[in-house]
Amino acid sequence: MKSLTLMLMGLSLILTNSLFAKLRVEKVRKDWMVYNIIDDFDDSKSCIVLTTNRKPNITIFLKEKKAVASISDNINGIGMLYRVDKNKSVELGYKRHSETRYNIYPIEGDEYSKMIESFKKGNKLVYKVYSSNQFIHNKTGKITLRGFTKDYNIEKECK
């Protein structure tokens, strides 16, 4: 749990440039959990929805409308391939570390919107995260999307 908390803090620093005073688990389901974050400097609230105890991991920043995928606590994803139910697979970002100079690929804009909508409508998700480290293999995960919409909609409580 400590390493998961440290990973969340690191990802939040990368994407939101904020430190948080409080990190509280709101809900835990089989495959998803919701964290409530209260910022140290302005007491603003934000929520994160992420896959539970999964490597690779998908972290969704609700307020910022961004997501990232990671291989482990230390290895970020530079891209992701996902498929909801039997729909067409969707590829985001890069497959090889040599294609980009960045160590992380933020999923945002239209990619984020389409991904979230497909998660809300689906039942099962299979995904592969491409590693930012040439010496670490890409990883695949399979999870249920049951309860995802309810967890995603918790954003209203985080404002």
C-alpha cells in the first residue's frame, strides 16, 4: 500500500504540480479504487480512479481529465493498447521507447474522452502498457468494468 501511495503522489506531481496533505481511500471494488486528495496549499479536492493492485496500472485523474498507465511503481507507460469487450482495439501513444523522448504518455483530450466513454459502456477491459524502459517488458492486464461508471462519477463529490 505504501508503494502505491508513493506512486500516486509521484504521478500527481507530474500531472498537476501539486502536493497533497491528505490522501483518503473512498471506495474499493474488485478491480477499481477511488482516492480523494486534498491539496496542501488551497484545500481543493480532487479524485483519482485507478486499477487495484494491478501491474500494469491505469490511473485516471478526474478533475484534470487525464490518465496515465504504468508498468510498475517506477516504470511509466509511454503508450497503451486497450480493447473493451469485443470492440476494435485502440492504440494510444508509442510502442517503443525509441519513438519518444518522454518517459510517460498522458492520455488527454479526445483520446481520454473516447477511452472513458468506452469504459463506461463496457463490461471487460484487456489492456497492454508499453514500457518507457527498454529493458522492462510490456505488460498486459484484464479487468472488469463493472462499477466503473459509478466510481468515475464520484468526481462531483471531489469539487
